[in-house]
Amino acid sequence: MKDYNREKVIKYAKKWAYKRNPKYYNYDLLGGDCTNFVSQCIYEGSKIMNYTKTLGWYYNNANDKSPSWTGVDFLYKFLINNTKSRTNWGNFRHSKDRNRRYNTNII
């Protein structure tokens, strides 16, 4: 299993938080760009994509990406349920108590 490199994630996030990485499409006018940016950060830390159609997590271009690359619910489900990954994505746990925060650690 490949380790998740948080140092690379932090460096990427600091570099691109307030400007646009031209490698990725801008989804601001299509509902927002937050999950796209989070996916970019996760990819920077893992350098592995899951090309399983519909249930995977990948980005080739704006027209060839998984729903989980830009959709919050889809990304959450991918991270929570992707237990057989070749990468240690970090610490993600689901809480059944709606009043408790999810324990997540992307960066």
C-alpha cells in the first residue's frame, strides 16, 4: 500500500488555494469548485487514481471524470468505502450520530 504524502498535499494546497491550476477545469459556474480542489489535493498526495467507471475516482479532463472528482457526496462515499485501495487515503470514518463531526483528515 502506498503512503499518502501529506507534505505534498500541503504544498499543493498552499500553491493553488487562491489561483487556478490550468490542468483542471474551473467548475465555479457549475455549482462550485471546492470538491474539485479537494480531489486535486488528494491526488497530489497519492498520485493514484481509481478508473472504475461511476464508482471510481479519476480526472482526465472536464468531460472524462468520475462523479466523485467533483461531487461532495460521491467523493465522501468513495473515501469511506474504498477500503481495498492501493493508497492509504488518510483517516476517514463515518459517524452514525448526526451531532458528531466526521473524523476526516485529507491534509
